[in-house]
Amino acid sequence: MAAKDKGFYSKKTLNLNGKIIDLNTPAIMGILNLTPDSFYDGGRLAREDQILGQSENFLNAGVDILDIGGYSTRPGAKDISPEEEWQRLVPALGIISKNLPEIPVSVDTFRADIARQSMEYGASMINDVSGGTLDSKMYDTISELQVPYVLMHMKGTPRTMQSGTQYDDVIREVLTELEKKLSNLTNRGVNDVILDVGFGFAKTVDQNYELLRRLDAFKIFDIPLLVGISRKSMIWKLLDITPEETLNGTTALHMVALIKGASILRVHDVKEAKQVVDLNNSLTK
């Protein structure tokens, strides 16, 4: 797979509404779940003071990007309307824009209209778990907006994805699917794309670990890799513990991800993830 011969590009920085993030040092993306039913922290950010407090905590701990989401993508999560998703997002976008304008905001959505509205409220990046498969307007919208876009691999929908874990070769098939979509985006003039192999999305526990073991295979595209493994079931199912007990396992796997080439860690625990980045930086000087 000669990715560089197909118009892909080397990208070591992100332009987030004029703030340049240098990804030669891996970045920390802090998760702000605005849903009542997320697998780990659902319902914890129901009030405006909670949203602001958590955002401030993340900023003080060294976060580079806030990733806010109003649609739960845990396996089996129920569908909600675009109106309900937007109603969850608006307060957080307003609070962060008013009180913490220095923090770039990514919006976790697969809906093009939500992506467009979010930009009008100060967001600077879109994190699409569906990789464009759940809204045919998404690629054109990202091309028009010219904002950084996280292209993730998933099959099906959050409700059905765990019935789609059949692969002959999970590495090859995820690589091929991401390459096809990346070509589509590049041909539309989208300049800032970040890849996410989709840990936990239409993957078994074993497949997740195979992807992590061979994450460096995805460096062929020479663009940033985002890793989202924080407190996921690939950790707590393997160790027979609860999501609340997975910080140690998450930290261990974050170091593996950095060694394998991750440029962005999407995390629930910013302070601990920042420590991993700092330790990794000392090892790679």
C-alpha cells in the first residue's frame, strides 16, 4: 500500500481556529460526555457548573483539546434525534467559549448539520465515529468548513456495531477502509485529517489488542493517529474489573500507544495521561 503516492500528506500540526498544536509532542484530548448513559461517566456533567468545573480541571491538568459529545456511542446505546443531541451540546459550547476560549473544542458527532452548527458556536474540530458512513453530507460539509476531522473506523451503528466483528484480517481491512475514505477526503480538498482505528467499535477484545500491537502499521499514511482506549471494555473485560478500576490499565496501554506512534490520546483522566506523555518524551529525546 503506497499511501504517500496517492496524494496523502505529512502533517505534524493542527490548526484549531488559529491555535497551532504541534503534534511532534503528543496531544491530550479530554473527554466531556454530555450524555446520561455513557459507559463510564454518563450523567456526571448534567449542570453548567459541572461542565465548567471539569473543563477547568482539564485545563489545569494540561489538556490540549476538549472533545464534547451529546450522543452516546457505547455498544447498544439508543438513538436520539439531532434536536436532542444539539440541546445537550449548546450549553457546553457556550460555557467553554465564554469562560475558557483558549481551549480548542472538538465535537464528537456523526451528523453534518451538528458539525456545521458547532463551528458557529466556537468549535474547531469534528470527531466522527462513523467515518462519514452515517451522514452522506459529512465529507462535503468538512470540505466546506475546512476544519480538522477525525476519521474513525466503525461498521454499522453504535446499536449494531458489535454484530460486525467478522474480519479475515482486521489490520488489513481497517487499513483498506481508512485508505479509501482518506482518498475521498483528500480529493475533496480536506487538509487536516486524523486517523482513529476505532478501538471498541465493531471490534472484539482480541481484535482491539491486535490493532494496538500493530498500530504502527497505520503510520504508512504519515498523518496523526488518535487513540481512544481510555477505560474501555478491552481493559476491564480482560482484567475482570469495572470501568472505575481501569485507570492503571489505561495508563499502561497509553504508553504502548505512544510507543507505537499515537499523536493524540483521547482520555477521561487528563492528569495521568499528561504524565504518560511527559515520561514518553523523556524516553524519546
